[in-house]
Amino acid sequence: MPDDPDLNQAEGQPYPQRATDRDMAARNFLIFNTAILLGILFIAIVFRFHKITLPLVDGFSWREISTAMMADNFQQRSWNIFFPEVSWTGPGPSYQGREFQIVSYLTALLYQLFGWHDWFGRMVAALFSLVTVFSLHRLTARCWGEMHAHAAALAYALMPAAIMIDSSFLPDPAMLALVTLGVWLFVKYWAGGSGWLLPLATVSFSLGALSKPPGLAAGAVIFYLMVCWILEKKWKQASWVFLSGLLSLVVIGAYFSWAIYLGRSYPPFHVAGTGGYIWEDGFRTYLGNRFYFQSAWNTSVLWFYGYPFIVLFAVGLWIPPRPAEDPRRRTLSRIPYVWLAAAVIVYLAAAGEITGNVWNFHIFHVPVAIFSGRGALLLATLASRTVLTPAVVLRSICIVAVALAWSTLPLVRTMKKPIAMKGKLLGEELARLAQPGDLVVAIAPEVGDPVAIYYSRARGWVFPPGGGDEEWSKFVADDAIAIAQLEELRAQGADLFGVAKNATDKQDLLFVEHHDGVIDYLDKTATKLVDSDDLLVYRITRP
């Protein structure tokens, strides 16, 4: 065939036709992958928005209520985001040292626009989770390709722990969404993307880490890619990344220094997330508890993942993808391992805190989803060279069915049980009885849970009162101490006292039995308003 381009065009234009065919194939491939991603996002929406209007009475009630109270106080008392405040330590101010309040602040804005609904916080968290699904998909595509991206995003969409945390009024969904988005944008920048991606990645990652400190673990990916640039002697690019990272750390450090100062300066002198770290408890304590691995395993099997996802994760971790020929692709393919290793280091340093507040495991869920997706892809394809054979499709359907039946559906149902419903009922009864400005004292079924105060729509105290170094999840030793505490609260203005009759502390002591002397004292000194099968409410009279 002649080499003249004009002559080629005159003879049927074979070269442009080939280019057109390639463009058409690429376009069809893009449409196909986009359709799959949209389908996965739809699945994520279905699972995260199912029962989105559930009151804040599930297994995470205690932590959700504190977040919800901060949203209330932003909308009702002050819009200053640097002064997060709860309502369970009296008339206030009750500022606390907390993470940067992105979820609660956005929820407060919704309250201002549409009125108060307790499920708005769940909705905000669920919307953040869709950013996580999208960013995880695109990040995995950069690392291991489109098919792995589909499998990883689907694994995250169906993972019980991710569903539960992403549909809870917690800061963790915003943390994971923003750090994953930041890492993906940075990976695009590292792979040759536009320069504006670096500041966007820095802002997104910084906001994620401000939302919850465990998000800093994902910064290991950025550090790893910066080191790769240094090894390639790309000093200019590495310098910009270093300066951006330094600025990010300065902002994050400054905010959390302020949060610690705030928490130590105002009653109840509480800084969230303190305690349970290896430098506080000591290495011997951690070693004696075997780094809390048994607790982490029990959480994983019985609550967060179930055996199907654990098996998929193990298979995906055990059999890595075939090394790419392109050195840059090989560098990117290590990102899931870097993220997982950094999360493990965070766990080893803070196992006591993480196993006590299990939503902190959320930082693991990006690498867990990636490796679980790879495990599912390996089991589905086996010896097949293509994923479009009937055998592969059938195996894929079976894997998803087993994951749904054995993990997703039963575990999410377990986690969403309304275990604090009687605390909500107590709060609603207090709301019915309270006069404007009344302060309440409430004991929920789980002692220390402020759910009853939240649903009373008033301010007040949990009982026994706590904060700072005080223990508020177990009853005091005897009635005399409890009565003295109650008298102190009366002096501070307490108006109503309510208790759920099944209120039990972490020592398994039942209030109506352990503190029957307190009830006798209230019968003599206060006015009984409610005495039902479930609740006991008194109006506290003034001396």
C-alpha cells in the first residue's frame, strides 16, 4: 500500500477508519464502566439510605447523640464552629475538645433551613459515603485497573461495617470521604495531572484529617509517592508536595492544639479521644492485652465484616496482582499495601481507643474493600481469561449472594437494633413534662448515654454526673454519695429527674435495685410524675 496519506484517503481511508474503530471501542468501554460505577453507587445508596430515618438509638447511640447535640447547639446557641458544645453537663457552656465539626455543622445548616429532624445527620453522613465509593473506585482504577475498581467499590458498598458507619451521625464518614478524595486527586497529580490537583488534594485531605485524626494514616500514600519522586530526583515536584504536606500538618496541629485547650478550659473538661494509647497505657499493658487483637477479631467476625468478607480480604491480600511492566504502574500498584500498613501502625499505637470506639476502624475500610474486591475477582475468574463468560458471571453472583446472606444483611440488622429506644421514650416523656428553661437529670438504659437528654430537647445532666476524669458509666458505691450528687445538681438548677427502670451500668448494677435508697429519698423530697412499667420521673422541688 502506498505511503502517501492523501492517496490512502483516496483509497478508502483505512487508517482513519482504524482510528475511528479504536475511538468507538474506547467510548463503549468508558460507557460500560461508567454504567457499572453508577450501578454500584445505586447499590450503596440503597443500603445506606434504608431506614435512614431511624432515631439515634442503635449500637452507636452514645457517640451519635454527642454529635447531634453539637449540631443543636450550633443552630440554637452559636454558629462558631470552633466552639463545639454538648448538652449533657448542665446549663453550660459545655464546650469540649472535639474534631473539626463538618458533619454536625452541615446538619445544623439543614436544621436552620428545614427544621429539626434527628435523621438529618444520618443523611449527611450517607451523602459523604457516596464520595468515598466514587473516590475509592477511581483510586483503585489507577492502582489495579477498572475491573478491580468495580470489585473494590462493590465490596465497600456491601461491607456491613461501612454501611453502618456511613449511615450513622458520626464524623467518620466525612473523614474517610475527604481523605480518600484527597489521595485520589494527589495520585492523579502524581501521574501527570494538572497542577491545580495538588492544592485541591491538600485541602480535601486536610479537612478529612481534621474531621477525625485517624485520617492521617492515609497520608502515608502521599508520603510514599513523594519519596518515589525524590528517588527519581524530581526535586521540584517533591518540594511542592513537601510544602503542601507541611502546611497541612501545621493547620491540623493548630486546630487540635486549640481543641485540647478548649476541652481543658471549660467544664466538663473533656477532650474526646484521649486515653487508650500505647504511650499512655504503657507497652506492658498493651502486651498483656495482646494489643487487643481478640477484641478486634470479635468485632470483625461478629459485627463488622463476617466470615465472607474476611475470607475475601485474606485471598486478595495473599495473592497480589501481577507486577506491571511500566515502573510507574508498579509504583501505583503498591498504594493499597501502603494504606493498609499505615492503618495497622495507627491501630498498634491506639488499639485501646480503637477497640473501645469501634467506628475508628473506618480508616481500614478503603484497603479492606480493595483487597476484598480483589479476592472476589480472583475467586470469580479462577482460570478464566475474561470476565464475561457464563461461569464467571455465575460465580460472581454466588459470591455476592453469600456475602449478602451471611454478612451484610444479618450484621447490619444486628447493628441497627434500637437498643436505646427506652432512653428515647424517657427523653420524650421529659420533653412532655418540661417547662421552658427546665434542666433535666436522666439515666438511660445504658448508664452514661445522653440519649434521654437529647430527646428531651432540653439541657441537663447524665447521672451520675461525669466529665473529664469522672466516671459516668457506672453507679457510685452507695446511696449516700448518690443523694449528695443529686442535691448538688438540685442546687445547680435541676428541675426533672427521670430514669429508665432497666437502667444498668457497666458493672451490671440495676439502678432501681442498687439505688433503691435514692428512689425512697425522691419519694420524700420530690413530686412523682410518672411511674410506669418502663419509666420513673420526678419533679425536683426547691428546698
